[in-house]
Amino acid sequence: MRTRLSSPRGRAWRLAILPGTVIAMACQLAVAGGTTAGAAAASASPGVLPSHGAASELDCNGWSQAYPSVKPSLRGLCTDPVQVNDGSASRFIDNNWYVGHDEPSVKFISAAPGSGNTMTYLMKVPVEPKRAPTASGSVTDYGELSIAPWFGLPLCDPLSYPQNPCTPDSDSNQSQLGNPAAAGDAFMELQLYPPGFGSFVDSFSCSRTQWCAALTIDSLECKFGITDCNPKCEEPVNFAYLQTNGVPAGPPSPQEADIATMLGNRNTLKINPGDVLSVSESDPRQGFTAAVHDVSTGRTGYMVASAANGFMDTSITDCSGHPFTFHAEYNTASQQNQVPWAALEGGVLMEQEIGHFETCGSVTNREGFSQTSPDGQSYADPEVYQTCVGGSEGRGDVGEGPCSPKTALCANSQTQGPDGPQACPTDNAASGQLCEFADGYCFPKGPRPVTIDGQPAEENWPVAGCNADQYQNGDLDFDGISYQPGTWPNGSPDHPTATEYAGPFQRNGRPYPAVQFETDVGGSSYLCDTTTGAGCTAPPIGAKFYPFFSLNRVQRLGGAACTWNFGNVLPITTADLGGDAQYGTPDTARYGGTIISAPRPNPEYSGRCAGRA
């Protein structure tokens, strides 16, 4: 089925035709998903638990005391929790490891019925430069800038923090930080992964040339006040690619996720660079449903977060999984409707995950990577390293690491400094300090051998680089590609085109009337005091650049009057929305690590894109 976009001459709200059509299609697909994927639930029974020491996704951050992660680098794609303290919050530490993120976002606000559970975005994914990326960053691919543009939404999970009942699709759910009666909830992220930097088991791409998308649902196994967390399963995650047949590629639940879950299969939706997408989220009775319809190719991928598809919630008592059908938490997208345990104040969110790539001239301190699932699936990538040389670190300079996997003691660790990277105050990666202890996982330029289920295969990176997600989560000294001024889309053919967005559009087809801009980068900033807000800035202190959202009246995606971009100013930019000033100030009343603006009229439809704001 091919959906026709509305005429550019039509008023922007006439895009209601598109959301209504795609959401109806998603609901039909959800019904099919509940039937055709029913076999997936056959292996799931109450109290599912992997054997001790078996790989799983019972802690998305990979720091479980009992269950190693199938994909340790998934921590770069998890939700950033906060430590709740009597109505305010501080940084969350998972088994002595800091797990923060850098996620610049736009939160969309509406009091219209259904705006909190049913919406559609239009999106055009970037096109890469014709030239290969360079170690200096003079030429970049999108995966170096952001490992995952994503869309967020709160879901009900009564077995998640603070372990209270939750009524689906209802504004009766309490959501305030520090409220012991808050509903138990989870954070859904519909993530898209750029091509070129695979495999997904130890990196973040699922194809050399095409994008893909996954539905992820993070929960938090802690009681009120972030007390009595279960150290074996603090942040369990359900993960499933969007599939053309709606059947998960592998078990999605935290307890049963395996290598097949992360590798995908022939039914995993693949998206060409430059394709126009209609991205919908809806909540039919079969379960919360995410669907991506590729308008350019006519292909659709979808996933229903249902017990029938193998999704589970997790017991705080023993980490066991129980078949569970997830539903959206709220009816409306009112400002206060959010996940109280998350650093980001969302909400209906449009976001980019940044701070996870450093380009290198070469890589050093080899240690390799291997993983085996309890059912015998295996993945081995021997050419994996810990340290970046040159490139982002400077000409000839050697970056962070190595760290000992046995002692967690590291060499050359650095953190945020007032004028750039400075020495970390400790060499202990398990100290909870906000430091970049090693650059890993790092990969060399060019082809390298891997082994999948005992069979030889090949991966091939266009440039040597590191993901900064092995011994910490992210580029915590802020010297990587995400924080360089000449690397983001700016109209140059040596950089990718900017991500384009229109919407989101509510169930009634109209745009959301208000927005807030926010980022949780302060939580990852060593010089940020999350209590007072001092030093909590965007860009982070010492960083050379920080990307931002803008609008233009030229691209007219789907006939919209204005189209969102993310990155730097483009030659076609109409409104830069204040550049980095758009993110506002630290929310010290809640959590100073989150920098957020006051609510404002949605500039895409309020006329603000008529000139620079």
C-alpha cells in the first residue's frame, strides 16, 4: 500500500489524511501481529528466567551482577534513569557504573484526547556523502554523528518503578517525581539505526547501506525513591526490530533475548537513505504498536508489544519474566504526563542519540569480542580494540584506555575540563565517576572477519572509529565527532543531509500546539552540579559545538509549511530557534542534569519559521 502525501498547496493540518490512513493500517497490522506471531508466546511461561551467568537483556546497561548482556553496547541506547531524592533527583548509578546519555529532544504537548497514545511523524532519513568519511571529520557519515534518531512515549508497566498499578491510556496515572503513588511505567523508544557501522551485536548498524528500526521498552526494577533496586536486573529492556511480517526476529523479552534478536533476519524492515517514512505509534487492544511505512518503497514494518509476540515485564523480586502486553500510559500529551524516573521529561518525544563516536587514524589495544547465547548461537569479532589513535584525539595523540576487564583499572582516562579534556580523578572505571575510561568498542577501517554461528562472515567499516560505550556510556570528555563544529549537516556535500521531520500529528490529524526543547547532557557532564544547575550547559563546558533543531520552508516534507532539521544551520534554514539557547536552563526543581525550555507555541505551525527566531 502506498500512501499519497498531501499537496504542498494544502494547509498543513490537511496532513490529517496521512496520519489517519497510516494509523488505521497500523491497527490492522496489529491485529495480524497478534495472530501470526502467536507461536512466539508458546515458549514463554510465567517465571521465565535465564540460567545464572547466561547472556540476556535483564540490564540494558550491561552491569547486572548475574546476567551479562547479549549486546553490552546496548547501554548507549537505553533510557537514562535518575536517582529520586524527596522530590528532586540526582545521577543514577547502576552497580557502581554511571549510565548517562546525551539526548537533545523536542517534547510535544497537547491536551487533545488521544494525543498521548496515537500519533504520526513524517521523516526523511539522511543521505550519506559520496566520499568516504575521514579520520579528521572533514567528511562524515550520519552514524558518526548520531547512532539513533528516536521517538519516545511512556507506557504502562506495573512491575516497573515505583511498582504501582497503571491504567492504560489514562491521565488518571500519577506522574510526579517524588510521588509514591506514581504509576509504574516504562519508557518506549522507537529507534532508527543508520547504516555502515555494524554488526549490531557489538556496534549499532544492521546493514552497510540501509537503515532499520527497532521498538525498545526500558523498565526500572526499583522501589519508590530508587531504593531496593534489584542489582541483577536494574533496567530490563524489551527489544524487537520492526518486521515486514510483524514476527520478532528473536525473543524480545529481557529474559530470553539472544543473538538472533540483535541480528535481525530477512523480514527486518530495511530503509534506503533518502527514503520518506511515515512513522506511527498507536495503542489498539492487541498492544502498543509501532509502524514505519516507507512511502518511497511502499514497504511497511511493524511490531506489536504483546505477550503473543513474546514481550514480558520483569519481577523486581527475582528478575523473572512474565508475558505482558504493553499499552500507552496516558490519554493526552499534557506537559506533566511523563516517566518520572527518566532524566528526559517526556512525553511525546522526537530525539537524537549523540556522543557515541570518535573517528581515529588507527585503533590499538586489541581485545576482541565474542558472545554465545544459551541456545548455542554465537558471534565473534576478533578485530575489536579499546583505544583511538589520532583523529578525534588530535594528530598522533592516543586516546583513553586500555582498561583491564578483570580489575576495571584503566590508563589515560579523561573527563570534561573547562577548556577541553582533562585527567580523570580516578583510574577505576567501576567508581561511578563521569569519566571516559576507554574509547572502546573500537573498530579498524576496512574489512574484517567475523564468525556468526560458526560460519565465516565479514564486516567493513568506512573509517576507523570508537563508540565510547565499553567502560562508560558516551564521549564524556566531549571531544568526539558529535561535538565538532564542521561535522554536522550544514549544506556541504562532505556531510550527510539533515534528518527531516514533519509533525507529529495527533489522532485528529492536527499538529501538537506546544513544544519544549530539552537535553539531558548535563547529567553526563563532570562539571555539572545537578543540584544547583551550576556548570550544566548546552553546549557542555569545553565542547566546541552542540547540535540543535531548526526549521525551513523549502523542504516542505509532506506538504508541511515548515520542516524540522537537526544539526547545524543549513543554507535553507529559515529559523534556527535560538541555536543552543533553545534548550533553556537546568530544571533544578526536578533534576539539574536536564536542561529544558519553557513550553512555547509549536514553531512549525505558529509562524515562527517565517524568519530567524
